[in-house]
Amino acid sequence: ESRTNSDIVDTLRKKGLNGCESPDIEADDSAGQSPELDDKYRKFNEDIDLMINRQRICGLPPSSYDMGVSIPGSNPSGLLYSH
């Protein structure tokens, strides 16, 4: 057990939690979740899906910029260098 893990376990014990000995939360347990929260996440996922589909429909190409760069001292004519 590392020093960090030991510190975490000590902190949990001080707070009244038993670290590794504390009871496991069951997968079915929906403590803290509500129908309103589920609706919020569902709406958020629908919005993301819609945004992705719109981007596909518009056919937006991935952005690639080709910018000229002035590199002092390396180009005696002072012209822009474009890669």
C-alpha cells in the first residue's frame, strides 16, 4: 500500500467512512438520480446527436490552415515562407 493510499484510507476513517471495508454500492442503486436528471441527460444526448448529424449533412471539411510565416534571419529576401 503506497503512502498516498494510506493517507486516503486514514482520511476516510476520520470522516467515518471505512475505506475498503465500506459496503459496496449495488449497480441497480440509483441514489441521487431523479427522473428530471435522466430527462436532462437524455436531452443533452439528443442535442449532441443532432449537432453531429448536422455537421455530417453540411459536409464541413476538417479545417487545415496554410499560413505564411516570416522567419527572421533565415530568408534574406524577407519574403514569407509557406510550408
